[in-house]
Amino acid sequence: MTPILPVANGILPRPGGGRITGVFVVEKGDEPLAGAGPGRDVLVCPWVAEDGGLYPVGVAARILHIGAHTAVDGAGRELPVTTVTLEGQGHARWHTLKAAGGFVASPDVEALNLRSMRREYPAISGAGWLPAGGFTEFRDPTDIPVTIYGADIETGKAVNISANLGGLVSQEQAHTIEHGIIRALRTYGLCTPRTLLDSLARETAELKQSVELGLRFALPEILGRTGAGACGNQMTNLAQFYLAREFIDNVAAGKSFGRSLFDARRRTMSQLTGELGITMERDLRVLQGLKKGMSHDDTRLRVETGKRVIGRFAADPWG
């Protein structure tokens, strides 16, 4: 039986010797890894809050150290915590879960070699690094470089993965894919065709919602904000610039804080829709804001195209 260690922050140890240290709050005297100690192998898997479940693929790791400590929360209360230092071994997946001695375990963990699987089922690993953002360049339809950047968990050094998606997808699709990959890596620790399609659907839905609510309630500051972060694009960049400028001008004119912000928001949205040519018709404004304002596309990506997209990226920032 292999103990399963769920993580909710997307941080997984890098396979092949990468090390991380996690802190776990001890509740009611229960140890998060009761019965496990240094030298024991565990499987670290992402806990997907959006699904309320444990993702079946993670990183097999060895426990190097377990320590008991006391921490202080925001209210000044002392809490017993356990620190666990892990060394990543390789990617693996569980097939069934069972309760065993106070923790969740699996009797049938299977080792995975992502590199050998790439031809049939390509994947990008999020283990060992934290994706922070990305950018999409458009030179012509055959030249659309996409870069995802972040930091090595152990060293803090900047790392990235990049691929040219020109000739495969449009500029708007490439920008949406950029967001989808980041979201998949943060959520599942792994970007596969399946997790990419799921992340694209959720990211697009949240971008649309930000446009609809932003336009309906004159809230330029929420445009382009999703669970994966803030989208940098023409519409959101102009929104922040106009909002700050209008607010400062209103305050300088002697208006109250509340009135300055209210007027700045409405003036900003008026400028945005006029400058970008976005209609206020309810059935069209969301799609126009998504495509014309944010350079995103809500067209569902085909599975085969998703495989080709992922296959153009390296399997990780060190490959």
C-alpha cells in the first residue's frame, strides 16, 4: 500500500531527485502520514478543488524527514503542524484508493514515463516548477510563438517552456491555449490533452463572465480576471490605464473618493467600448469583448489538435 499525500497548492517535487518541504496542520491529533516515516515512499497528487477530488496522476516521492512543530495562525493561536521533506522519484498514478491507518493509500500505483508516452499521449509536467504567466506573440499566421514562464521550486531560478503554434491554430486560439496550459499545470500538475481541454473550457467561461459582469456593472478592474490569474491584453491594459487616469483626475477635481471611483469606472467602460468597437448589445458584447478586446477564442479545440499543440512544447522546462 502506497500512502497518498494530497496537495492543494499545485507544488509537486521534480522527478529525479527534486526536493520540497511541505507544512501540514495536524487536526485532532491525527498525523497526515500516520504510520509513514523517513525512507517510506508516497505518491504526491494534486487535490482539485474545482472537482472536489484527487487527481490520479502525481509524483512518486520518498520521505526524507518528518518533524513536529508549532505554528501561530492569524489570530495568534498556536497550531501543531507537521513538516515533511520529500524527494521526487518519478511520475506515477493510482487506480484505486483505500483508507489505511488514518491516511489514504493505493494498492496499485503504476509508474509512468511521460517521455516514452509523448508520441501517443503527449504531456507537459508541472512538477518541480511554478508557472507564473505567459505571453503569445503574433508575427504572421505561420509564426505564433507561445511562452510559459515560471520559477524552479528549489532554486528560484527562472524557467520556461515555449513552442511555435503557427500554422496549427489562430492567434486568438494560441492566446487561449497559453492560458489553458498555465491553468492545467497549476491545477493538475500536468497538462495533457484532457486537462488542457478542461482548463480551456473553464478559463474561457470565466473570461466571458468577467466581460459580461464588467460591462453590465461598469467594473473595468475585473476584466480578464479568472481563477488562473489576470490576462494581459489590449482591453485589460487599457482598462487599468484609463481607470487610474480618470480616478486621479476626479480626485484632483475635488470629488469624493466614492464618486471619483464611480465616475472613473463608467467613463472607462465608455472609452473602452468606443475605442475597441464593442457593442453594448447583450448577445454580442461578450463575444466581441472576448475576441476583439482580449484576443481569445471560445472555439472548442479538437483532441487531435490539442495533442499536436502539447507535442510542440518540451515535457518540462529542463528537457
